[in-house]
Amino acid sequence: MTERLYYRDSFLTSFDAVVTDIRLVSRTGGEALWQVALDRSAFYPTSGGQPFDQGSLTATSRNGAVLEIPIEEVAEDEQSEVWHYTAKPLVAGTEVHAAIDWKRRLDHMQQHSGQHLLSAIFSRELGAHTVSFHLGDQTSTIDLNTASIAQASLERIERLVNEIIAEDRTVSVRKVTRDEADHLLASGELRKLPEREGDIRLIEIQGVDLNACGGTHVRSTGQIGGLALRSTEKVRNGLRVEFVCGLRAVAVARHDFTLLAAAAGALSISRSELPQSIERLQADLKQAAKERQRLREEVARYEAADLLAHAPVHDRVRVVRRQFPDHDGEYVKLLAAKLSSDPHAVALLASTQQEPASVFIARGAHPKFSCGDLMKNALAARGLRGGGSSTLAQGQIERRVLDSLLDELEAGVRAASPVPSA
């Protein structure tokens, strides 16, 4: 079984090892993926919400040739063996020199240690306990067993966490027996305990938290480098809190600053004026939308009057049939409603601005048929869905068969028997 070097030293960046086993995972298109086991490893496998380490293995042959093998993923199997995924095979017994991707390792340590501290403060201050943790590529999250937390409380938690980070408290690692761990849990000193036998690895943040964990961690809270809460959202288990630590917090702050500066520059204002400017823009947009709708209503009323003036009347029914390539479906629906204000009118309109076309049928008070039934049946015969009320219905159809649908609808209007008005 692989000796896990990161248990003793999370800051170990390189080590020597011997290949103990290798197996083929997959072969696709001439490219293979292998799993390599080592007698000892500092590579952290995905576990407990923390992602795997990356890095490389370097082997030197007897003739002096050097082979460098990138490690793309690390995972453990059900027997707790650690496997290193690589595109190149190595023979069992090969001596290798391994190097850890330190930038990735440090990032994971900052986020994971920050999570321990954040969870401890949420628990201590608000009685909100962490039920799950996820360390993502950009941000990390914890799920708390509470429905909501006030903004003022979130800001207080964030401040307390950063005060402890600034105090540079010691973060230590030790192992205890299962009996000792059970005693610590029963006394309330230990927050949680995994269901496993044997020695338990504990991570302790001086005066703040004692927790069972197999992950990699910093040596003191100062190395977390700061923590920023990003957002909260309700989830099935309670409340999800998004946060960033260390260099991620710096990157996020820089990104946010750049966005704010760009937005302020586009509006020719200072960053501090953005909230008020956005409120004014929203109010202007709301007013502009109202004015646009008023104008559309007015244009539709005039266009409806013009269409009715040129539509012939047959059997006291005035059918207006038109296709509009330059009008969207929303306007054409409005136009159909305006046309139906004439008690003898039937509107058969379509917007062909997009594919599929939007089709509408509307009637005035005099024609006694159901627009919804007529549209529904015509589209159902073509394997499509549509319908509406007795006075207004709509559907969609490919433009290439639009004329045949309009022909059928018009024929249905001419031949329709009376139905009770809505």
C-alpha cells in the first residue's frame, strides 16, 4: 500500500519513489491512459471535497535517457491504493523522481484550511454546521444546515475569520487512536468523526477548531492569506455559501475591480457612482419600454384599420390573411388582437421573421367558431402542438409549409359551424 507522504508534510514538493504496479485504464484512437502505483507518494488523491494534485514523474534509463511523465489525475480505489494517471507507462520496479505542482497544491491548501476555519466560525457563532464542502476550480462552497443567514451576520463571520487569519494561529496535524477520537467527539472538542477504524488524523487550528481530515493544509492561519465570502443560495440541504481564499481572493478582487472600472468608464462616471447610475438606467429603460409598447399599440391600431379597409367581406365575414417577414411574433399577435376588435373580422396572420414561423388566428364577435380548436386540430394533423382560446390562438410551423396551414385554417373558417361564444 502506498505510503502517503502528504500526511506528514503538506509542503513536500518533491520525492523519490519506486513503481509498484501499473495497469491500463483505456485505449482510444491510439492514445492510452495508464494508472501507476508507487511505494510512496506526496500526490493527494481526490477525497473529502478536495481535488487531486498534479505534477510529474521523471525516470532515467540505464543508458541515461530521461523520461518525464505528466501526472494528470490522482485517485484512490476501494482498497485505498493511490493511483497516478498518466499517458505513458512505466515498468514496475522503476525508480522515479516526483515533483508536485506547487501552485495547485498551495491553492488547494489555502482553500481547504480556509474552509475548516470558516466552518468552525459559522458553527461557533451561529450554530450553523457544515454538511458538505466542494473545492472548485474558481471558487469553493460549503453547505450549511440553516435556511438563511442575514447579510449583517455574514459580514461579521467574514470579519472574524480574517481576524483569526491575521493572528497567524498555528495549524497542526496529529494522529490519535479511534478510542481517543471517540472521547474527543463525546466531549465536544471534535466537530465530526468519519466512520472508519484505526488511527484518526486530526487537523487543529489553535483555539478554534479540531477536525478529522485527510487533506493537505497550511501550517498557520496566516498562510490562508485572507478569505472573502462571495454569495449564498438556498439548496436542498440548507444554505450554500461560496467563498475564496488566498491568491484566489486576490484574483477575484482584481477581476471585480476591472469589471467595475470598465463599467464606470463606459458610463463616464466614477466607480462609486455606479449604483445610482444603474438605478437611473433601469428607470429609463422601464419608461422606454412603456413608451415603446404604447407606440406599438398605436401602430398596430392604424395598421389594423388599413388592413380591414382593404379586406373583402364574404358572408358577413372579413378575412385578413397576411405574412409579415419584418415583424416579430409579439407584434403580429398584437395586430391580430386589434383586427379582432371588428366584430366581423377574422385574422390569419404569420410572422416569418424567424424559423419556425409564428401563426395566429383571431376572430371578432360575429364569427361563431373556436380559434383554439381550429388551430389545435390543424397543427395536430402535422404532429405539432398549438391552441388557445375561442377568440385567439397561436402555433408554430416551418415556413416551407406555412401556406398549406393557412389554406386549411381559412377553409376551416369558411366552413365552420357556430359554437358558443367565449
